[in-house]
Amino acid sequence: MADPRISIIVPCYNQAIYLDECLSSVIQQTYNNWECIIVNDGSPDHTEEVAKAWCEKDVRFKYIYQTNKGVSAARNLGISKAFGLYVLPLDGDDKIAEDYIENALSVFEKDAKTKVVYCKAKKFGDVNEDWVLDPFSLYNLSIKNMIFCSALFLKKDWEKIGGYDENMIHGVEDWEFWIAMLKKGGVVKQLDSVGFYYRIKEVSRQKLFDKEQYVAVLNYLSIKHADFFVEQQGNPIQIYRENIILKKFHSKVTSSFVYKMYKCLSFIYKKIK
């Protein structure tokens, strides 16, 4: 088989019961020149059994095991082993429409400046509804993430930014990834069709993400990408005041914390200037 043009990376942790449905959506793709790398992130369930059954069914599926290190490390490991020019991350409990890859690749072919292609999305599982996302802009990206993890990008761009940040074990690693990849420019396109299906479950990593963890993540992002937030908002601390996800916790960051962060980030801002 010729080198695949696209590599689909499926990290799994305790998602074996959903993995068949996820991988079925991969094998049904109208575009055939792909490989799918399933990364078992030290899952205690029967992920290995399910994954190996798919590898026996189709040689385009590959299986890797690592001790549990988190989704960022799992994606990085899978991408490091990938042969594709393009990459599509797909979590083991989600699924994609059969024409998603074909439609997305056609966008890259039309515009060489394209960095990221994603699509419209729907939620399914415990909730069944359209997933309405804000339109992409760098300013909007400085407020919150609007590109889910299952978007296509070039492997070389993953290499340039050093991959997913493995320090972000609590969540929103996708947000940091898109900031790192896009803050210096690049065309982002959204397909005008539903291509991604995001499973909503009673218990998920996102639902376990509490206020303290989120504030810590915002702290980390605001320092790591201070240049981005200053450029887009004029003030690196703005993210704490305006981020809508923080508001849902019905609690404000304490004034003493804000003051300490303001002093720290003001120093960084002066260095950038």
C-alpha cells in the first residue's frame, strides 16, 4: 500500500464500549488512502481486544500501547508514528461522517495557505442537538476555543509547534494547540456540512473539570501565550474577565489572585513591548 495521505489518530482511555462505533465511521470513509492509529493510553478496559480485532479486519488500522500519560501524550505518540501528510485526531468515543475526510482534503487542495479544516458538528448520546460554535477568528480564539479536536491539519505544522502540550493533563489541550498553531497566521476553513459527532456522556473528563483546574489552566495559557493574548485583547489578563466557561462556575477569581497575575503578566507584557 502506498503511504497514506492522511493519518487518523484515535487515543483511547476507558472507551472500549464506544470504539467499534468510532472505528466503523473511519472504515466507512469515501476517501480510502488513510491509516488509523489507535493509541491505548494505559486503559484498564478491553480496548486492546477491540483495537486488535480491527487491525485483523483491515491493515490500515494500527495499534500502539503506552502507560497512561493523558490524551496529549497519546495523540503525540500516534502522530509521531504516522506516515500521513495530514492528521485527523478522533477520540475513541466520537465519530465522523463518511465524507468528512474527502471534503476536508479538497479544501487543502484548493488553497495552499490552509492550515486547519473543520466542519459543523452535532452532539449525540445523552444529548442530541446541533453543536453551535462561534465563528473562527483569532480574537474569538483568545476568548474561548471553537475548533473541536477532530479537525484536519498538516503533520509538519504539528512538528513546528512541538505537538500537543503534555503538561495540560486536565483539559482544553485542544485550545492551546490551536493557539500555538494559528497565532502567527494561517487560513482556517469550516465546511458547511456536519462531519463530526461529539458524544455526550453522564461522566466525562470535561464534566469533571472543576473551577480550580480551569483557573490553573487559564493561568498557564496566559503566561505561555502572553504574546497572543496581548495582541488580540491588548491585555493578557483579559481572558480571566471575559471567558464564558469561567463564568459558568458562578464564581469570580479572587481579587488577590487577579492582582498577582496582573503584576506577573504586566512584567511579561513590558518584555514583549
